[in-house]
Amino acid sequence: MSCTPTPYRISIYHNWALQLQLMKDWEDGARLAFEEAHAQGVIDRPVELLSRDVWGAPNGSALEVRNAMRAIVHDDRVHGMIGLAMTEDAAIIREEIGKDMQLPVLSFAATTGFDGHYCFQTPCGTHVDEAAVMAAYVKASGHDRMAMMHDTSFQGEDFGQALREFAASFDLSIVSSIGVNSVAPEDQILERLEAARDSGADAFAYVGVGMQFKRIASAMRRMNWEPGLKICGLTFVGAHPGFDGPEPFEGWVGLDQFHEENDVMQAMATAFQARFDRDGANMWTAHGYDEGRLMAMALGRAGAATRAAIRDALETIRMVPAAVGGPGNMMSFGPHDHRAYKGDYFVIRRIVEGRNELVGAPSAFFASL
């Protein structure tokens, strides 16, 4: 008499960019990783993915995100979670995850504030790291006076403060620092940009959640202001087809997690095309794939399929080549080290005449300073 093994159950938790194709790519990237792990014998049974969508902060509510997580923990009976992307949600809920939920969560939130016994990250950038690269790039490009606009959100304030600190370390003057609500109208942004232009800045940086980028870019075109350099952080991922596309980002430099010469990403994209009959060569598919592989390895090593055992198993994973970021980016965890990426986990790119071009990797850039 045969017995079919009960699948592992993993939560795929969307709390931003709901229903966009790239978020479906992210989920299917994880699905591909779990299917490969089962076929290769890394895990002894298939994985059932349970997907939930809840808009997170700042436009949504961290309270609703928390309530949905409680339901996932108690009702969906999952072994672990991939998701919980928004920085504010992750920072608010992290303590409860460790104390009450005790669910291993693998998040791509871009914060150093998602720490805890059950909190793990494959970060989509990190504000302090992005700020360091942005400030250094502006200075190395020959600019000395920068204007900055940041969201008055949890993420925007955190990012803005980091950029101020790194600008000072590179002797880069921030001559205008302007906060703006993440849903402020374009006319209000236009008025504040005029003050930034009048400050005599020769470079401009936008940092924050990213929802104001298109209004800022549009307002700058309306006022015909073209500073010597326009730069943003991982907001630049909006230049991918499926988000806003390259047009709003024309003339901008930004940070991304897609590198054409990453062999792991290219192999993943080939497998993704064969499995789902669509192009998966983007950073979001790569994120899902990395997160799926890490969780599958933990499931395979855990022995007893308990949340605590899976949490412990995640800490044993070392030196796994990543699909996200540049060639040589690796994934490793350890006790008290729950941030996976080690290496060039984001890159510098720009939009020139509609083309999304690679500028370079942070490690090479810093070595040249």
C-alpha cells in the first residue's frame, strides 16, 4: 500500500505591487526552485504554495498585514513564509514574528531593521548600502552640490538620513533636502523642486518608497530642469517592462539587481522560459528563485518538518551562488547572520535613449575610488 507524502506548505505573501506580472514572476520563480529541488532530491516531497495579497504600508496598513499574517500562521498551517516585502511592515511586525508567530520568514524588505530569531532576508537593496553607493557615485561623477527629495514615510526618512550621512563622508554638500508625502500631488512636488533647482544643485537624488518617482520626473520635465546627474536607489527597478518601463527613467541613473552576466540568473531564465513559456530574465524572478532555493534547502536539512527546525536549518546554509545581483554574489546564513546576500547584490544601471544599460557593480566602483 503506497502513501503519498503530504506536501510542505509555504506561504507566498504579497504586500506590495499586487497583481503586477512581475510579482507573478516572483512567485513562479519560487515555484520553479521548489520543483527543481523536488526533482533533484533536495526535498522528499512537493511544496504547496499558498498565496495571499494584502496592501502594506505606507499606502496600505501594517495592521492589516499583521492580521493576515496571524491568519496565515494559525489557519494556513504553513511551514514558512516567503514575502513581507514592505520595509515598514517588516520593521513593525518583526518582534511578533519571533515571539508569538515563531514562523521562519524570508523577506526582501530593504531594511536593516528586520532582525530577529525567525527573521531572514534576501534584501531588495538596503537603504544604508544604497545611500553609500549613490553618494560615492555622485561625488565620483564630478558633482559637489546635490539636492535630495525623500518620502516622509518610514522608509523615506530612513533612506534620507542615510544619504545625508554618506554625503558628508564623501565631502558632498546636500544643498537642499526636501520631504514630500508619498501621495502628494504633482503641483506640490513642482513647487518644492523649484526650491531645489534654485539652491544651485548640480545633482539630484530621489530616495524613498518609489511611488512619487513618476510625478517627480514629470515635474522636472515641466520645469525644464536637467541637473548634471539624476539618481535614485532601487526605485529604478520600475524601469523594467511590467512596471513603469524605461520612458519615465530616461536620463536617470539608478540601482537594480539584474546583471546580464550572472550565469545563475541566465540558467534560471532559460529554465523559467521552458517551464512557464514566458521571459523570466528579471530581478523579481531571480528573487523568487533565490528565496525558493533557500527555503527548499532548509526544508531538506530540517529533519522534522517543524518551524523551529526549519529556522535552525536556514542558519546552516552557506555559499550558494545567487541569481540576484552581479556575478559572484553568494548566499550564506549563520547564527546571528540572517542577511543572505554576500557580494554585489545590486548594480548601477541607467536609461539612455530607452535602453537599460549596465554601468557597473559597486565592488568595482568602490575599488576605483
